[in-house]
Amino acid sequence: MPEIKVQHQCASKSDLVLTETFGEAIGPMPKQTDSGFFEEGNLISGTWECEPGKLELALEVTEFCHILEGHWILTSESGQVTEVKAGDSFVFPNGWKGIAEVKEKLRKVYMMIL
């Protein structure tokens, strides 16, 4: 029988580890850390943090995000600007392309559907 998976205190976790970049850097590569806690089939979930910087994204997943800390400006390839801050939730649709600018250190909890 499947059991519940929990990642406690995501907002204050201190055991995040360096991870591969989420996107291509525009300018200096911002430091990115992660603490995954669930991976099954085509689902992955965890906590991700990124220092200020810009990344060019071309996503091949659908991703639900809940922002715990920080400020992110997402500008799609078509020019739509979406700002998200602590307390906001949103979904990156599969195929989304654009620029993700971390204005203030960002921490999010995520669930990706591969």
C-alpha cells in the first residue's frame, strides 16, 4: 500500500544541496539548491532555492510551484509578464518558454509531471 511522503518545514530547511541548473543562465549563473523528497513514475517533488539572476527556460514538464520566499518575474516568449512572490502558487505549463528573473532569493516547493 502506498504511504504518505512528507518534507517537513520546507520554508526553513537547511539541508538543500547544489543542483544542476534549471534553465540556461543569462549572465552569471545563479546558485541553485534543491531537496527532493518524492520521485515515483513521472512525478518529482521537492524544495528548490535560487539566488538572484536570470535564466532562460524551455520547459518540457508541467510544474506546480508554491513560492515560500522571494520574488520572481517570468516573461514568456510571447511577452506576457507574470510576477510571483511569497505565498503565490502557479503552474508552468509543458512547453513554456521565456525568461525567469529571480529578483530576491527564491524558495519554492514544486511538483513536476515529466
